[in-house]
Amino acid sequence: MSRPKLIKVMFILMTVFIVTACNLPIHLGDNKVGGDSDDAAQATDAPAQGIFNNEVDPNPVGLQEGLGSLDSYNLTLYVYSDDSTGALTEITETIDRSVVDKNQHTITVQRSFDPENDETENSSTEESYMIGNATCTGSGEEWTYDEMTAQEKEMLYVYKGMIDVLPLINDPQFVGEETVNGIETNHFTFKVAGIGDTSGSVATVNQGDYWLAKDGNYIVNYHLKLQVQSAAEGTSEAETSNIEMAIDLKNINVPLTFTMPELCVPDSE
């Protein structure tokens, strides 16, 4: 499987779990994109980086569990990959969701190029709405309307809610307490382990950061940036791959209402 296709599959698996199942019919707890957030993190009395605080839990709850504990939110998922062959994949998915009403609006933007199969870069934008039992997907003048029964929607949440997901985190180090997107958080850094253990690859960039809500330990912001060479620099085998992944959670518990596009209408029989 080519790298662009692999990245797409990984992203689709992650977003399927989040978009369709992150909010079960009941709450599950009491309780960035592409880089810097518009609401920059503001540190308050942060200890020196790398000093682990045993009183701070570095383990996030699952994405579904964390989002399911909220009333509403705006979530952006981002993945980017390119390599020295010229291949690239970039996917951004933005989700506005009312957990209380179980309604949502999703925008997915994709950009890709595979030099083995493509002559030009591919790009697309698609929107989807889920309001009540009705769904509508499309863009521009082309929309597809569908409607499920109450039982079908209920079972969708039951089946998808059987599995939760967590992003990659290795050996987290506590940085400090920070406010991100208006949420009080604990900031941690990490590096991806295992690169080059069996392949001989070299990680020239290996930087991960994530911020957990102090109340609930759900992920507010996550950012991982990797650059991996297939061999030592200066050798003919030194092909380079870049990967960037991010999660950015905003506007939690802000009331949301959704309206179907005018072109979203049931097919006439």
C-alpha cells in the first residue's frame, strides 16, 4: 500500500470512531491544528520542562469518553504526510457537535498527490450533517439525503461505542499548568519510541506535545511532528518522510443549533 493511501486509511479509522461514536447515549464520565493554536497556551507557574510531577496524571481518557462527557464542542483533526518522492497527503476534519441533541456538522478537506499514480494534485471538500435521524452529505450543488430509523441510530451508537481510541503517547514529561482554548490544562511532552530499532531509520525530528483538561483528563490539544530518514544522512538510501498529526478541541459546552442546507431534501418517490 502506498504511503498516501496508508495515511488516509489511518485517518479514516480514527475519524470513523470519533465522528460516529464519540458520544454514546449516556455520558461516560463525571468529570492543534497543524501547529500553534490561535488561542496560544499561557503557562502559569510552570515547573522546569522534563520534571515529572507524580501528582499529575499523564494518562488521557479515551477520545470518545472525553468528548462524551461534554455538552458540545468543536473538534479539529489534522494529519499531514510527505516524503522525498514527492508524495503527500493532508486531511483536515472539523466537527461541530451537540452531545445533548446528538446533532453534528462535519467538514472534511483532503489534499493528496501520489507520484506513482497521479499526474496532478487531488483535492476535495465535503460536508455532512446529522440532525435527528436525517443525514445529508455533499458539497456545492450535490447533496445526498438519507434517514435512519430511531432503532438504527441507537444501534449505531451502541456498536461504534464498543471501541475507544487514543493517540500515540510515549514516556510523557510534565511541563506545567497552562490555559489552552479557554480550558485549564496540564501540558506534557513526549517522543515516539522505537524508530530505527529494527529498520535502521533515523528520527531527525521527534517532538510531541499534548494538553489534558485538569477537570476530566480529556485531550484538549495534541501535536506530533516526526521527520524520519530511512538511513544515515548523506547516504544514497537516505529518503525522508514527514508526518504531522494534531487534535484541537474548542468551544466546549457552547449551545449549538444546526440547519440542513436547502438542497438537502428527501428524494421524491
